[in-house]
Amino acid sequence: MKSMTTLAILLIATLTAFAQTSEQWATLKKDINFFLANDLGRNGYYDQKPIAELMGLMAEEIGPECVLAAGDVHHFDGVQSVDDPLWMTNYELIYSHPELMIDWLPILGNHEYRGNTQAVMDYSDVSRRWEMPARYYTRVYEEDGTSVRFVMIDTTPLMSKYREDNQKYPEACLQDNEKQLAWVDSVLNVAKEDWVIVVGHHPIYAETSKDESERMDMQNTLDKVLRKHKQVVMYLCGHIHNFQHIRVPDSSIDYVVNSSASLSRKVKPIEGTQFCSPKTGFSVIVADKNELCVHMIDKNGNVLYTVKRTK
């Protein structure tokens, strides 16, 4: 009886905390809405399950079209097959809220490259909501006269660090970088949507203790392509487990790092930092014809910071 009473008190406290902000969440929505989450797979531990529940509750108010899963859905060594138990413990049983039974648009992170990357794509044939047609692809959404294009890319092979480590990342060196970059260029050449957003796993600019060669490789490959196309307004990524918004003087792109939805790391400002936070969470992307916003959300449902673009 005592345990039941304790459970009831905890449940009421949780619902009350969320109820205090549910009306505010509803005010975030615009013509078209999306969620962005990455660096997830911890079998529900740390903040993963609470953030997954928060995503479901916020989805009730905002109604996202899809969840952009920006890599490392499975940490450590990826998955071995479409039947790997990690699909259940990292994903299906964690993101179980009814409002999260929508399309998930995944890309590969470096941890997926430690396992079977083909299985990550093939899972599209198993799960109705897992929509990954290729290693890189594009998707356009249009609602109430507002159009948004996402260009989903495969960043791990772009870095020599991963391509040269055949033992840990055996499939990275097999990918054709020139082909992917030419494809990105061709897609952006014809992109006419109101908002064009590129999504990768690794940052182009960010503060991190990870190898500097990662950012240099990204700047010397992908960033050169993106800068050619003025309609690209944002590059969204994950990988380093904290929130960051970076602007650089010679680029019109907002470089946005989304935090981990399970386990975060420390961060400090660098040149170009507009905002940074070590908190865990995810982001809510909302757009209408005149404004695009990326709201960084912490594990308690608070808006920490908003990256905003206007026409």
C-alpha cells in the first residue's frame, strides 16, 4: 500500500511539472513542426527514457510531422542485424508514446559505423515508422503554404579519422565521398523551398575535445559545398552531446549542435558561439512562411535557447 501511495505521489508530481508548461509548448508550434533527436542509445538509462516521455508529451501539443534522428541512435558498436535486441532496448520500447508513432528520418552516426550500417537502412522494412531509404537522401514537407526541405547526409566517411581505422569502422572507407558531395550539390542546386536545412551527425564548427581533424575535414569537404548555396539556412548535427549555436563571419549558415537525448558533456564558448549548454535534451523545429525556429529543449521541457531565421 505504501509503495502504491508513493508511486501515485510521484506520478502526480510528474504530471504537474509537465502541466505547468504544456500551454507554453502549444505556443511554439507553427505551420509545420518537427523534432530533432540524436545520440540516444543508452538502453533507457541516464536521461534517455525521461526525455523520450517528454518528447511524447510535447508531441501531443505540437504535432510534429516527423522526428529527425541525427545519428548514434545505437551507441557503442551499432547493431548487427535488423533482429538485434538493441532495436527494442534502444528504440522501440523507449520511444513508445503514441504521439511518437510517426515517421523517423535517421542518418548514420559514427557508432552505427562500428556495426552493420546496411541493417540500419534495412530496418525500414521492419518498422513502419523508420524511414531510411539510403545513406543520404532528401525529404520535402509542405503544410499551409510553407515548405521545408531536409537534406540528410552521411558524415562519418567524410573524415579521415574514420576512413583510416578499418578495424573499428570497416565500412567507412568503402563509401564514395565525391559521389555524395556531388549529390548534395545537385540537390541544393534545385532546392526552391522556403527553408532548406542540411542534417548530418558531425559538427562543422563546435567546441569539443574530440579530434580537431574531424571539423577540419568537414570544413574542407561538406562546408565548401553548403556555402555555394545561399538558400541553405542551417546545418544541424549532434555527436558531441551538448547544445551549441555557432556563427562564423564569412558564412550565412547557422551551425547548430543538438545535445544528446540521454547523456551530455561539458561545453564552453569559443569564437562565434552564440549559445552553448551542457544539458541533455532535444530540439523542436517550427516554421511558417516568414520564420524558422529551432528551440533547444532541456530534459524538463524548458526552452533553453532559440535559433531564429526570418525572411
